Amino acid sequence: MSSREKRERAAPQRFETGFKVSKPVAVAAGAGTALQDIEASCENIKARGLDDEALISLHTAVFGRRPKRTLVKKNLLQWSGLAASDEGAKAKLDAKIQKWKLPVIKDACDVLGVSRSEAPDKATLTARLLDFLAEPSAAAASGSKRKRAASGGAKKKQKKAAKEEAEEEEEEEEEEEEEEEEEEETDEVLKERLEKIHSSLSKEELESVTIKQIMAKLSEDGGDEVDKAEVKKQWLKML
């Protein structure tokens, strides 16, 4: 008989779910006017670039998350302030804005059309911006009039740039939609392949099978190559 010690089989590892599904931003009705209906705010937001720091900071503050590059303007234009019934929401928004540096606060005011005149310090300017975000109104968005009083040539350039950017955004949105449709089709095919494997295994086998073994079975069925992370996500949904 061999004197070599018998090797112990490693216990199969169980994978825990930890997947977070990205959900679209929910734009609830607020106590004020939607920014898309406030001329100064609407014009300034549309004139900014997709990666504009002020737009991203505003979106993160009011919605609590960084936006998709192509959705930042669309979401902001629908913002109409905080819900009157949400007590404490203004304090939370204030805490976020207080962390901004003064140049970002000034730029955010310019985007929204909030006046920066007679605002000697950061506290005054922050309070003015906070009040506008909590309840936007056309009357409070008058600070950008002097910026909008551009020459005819400058206005044409701005309109042309805004049009080109809008076309670029539309193309990117279409590309994203096509990619999402392709992903959905791929996910459906993968789901069917995994369901076949799942139905072929006994209860005991299901309790011990590993993702590595699942990947091997998928290779055996002759289908397209698949992403391991996606296989793990789909398989855990079946358990």
C-alpha cells in the first residue's frame, strides 16, 4: 500500500450575490418650475458641454448620483425642485453644496441663471443657490441676462454649437439603445443555455457545482463564448 497521505478535496466555493442593477434616475415633481421651462436655465444648460463640471456637480447634488454622460442635461432640465412634503431634504442638499469650492458654486449659479451680484461671501452665494434649487422659478433666474446678451455672430456660433452637440447626444443615445438591445438578446440566449444545464443537474449536484464547472459545460455545448461575470449573475438567479 502507498504511504502517501490522501489529499483532501477542496470544498466548493459558493458565490454570494452582490450585483447592483443600475436604475434610471427618477425625476419626481418638485415645488418649483422645471428648469426646461425657465428660459435662462434651459439655454445655459443646453449650451454647456457633456463633461461640464458644473452640470455634473449639480446632477450629483440633486439626484444623489453621478449621471450617464448623455443624460446629465436631460435629467437636469426636468428638475423642478424639492418636494414640499420632504422635510429635511433641503438640509441634505445644503450639506452637499457646502462641500463645493467657491468657483464651482459660482459656475453653478451661472448655469442656472442665479444672480451673483451683491453676494460678498460663499455663505450668501450658497444660500442663494440652495433656495433656487429647492424651488426653481423664472423670477429668480435673471442673473444670466448679461451673459445672454451676445452679439449676432456669437449667438449664431452658440446656436450652431448647441445644434451639433444635440446631434452628437442623439447619436450617442441611439448607440446606447442599440447596445442595450444587443445585450438583452445575448442575455436571453445565455439564460436558455443555463436553464438547460440547470435542469440536467440533480439537487445534490446543484449544491456543489462551481461557476468554473458551469463555464466548462457551456463550452461543451458549442455555443458562443460568454462573460464569466454574466454567467455567475444569471446562474445565481436560478438558485
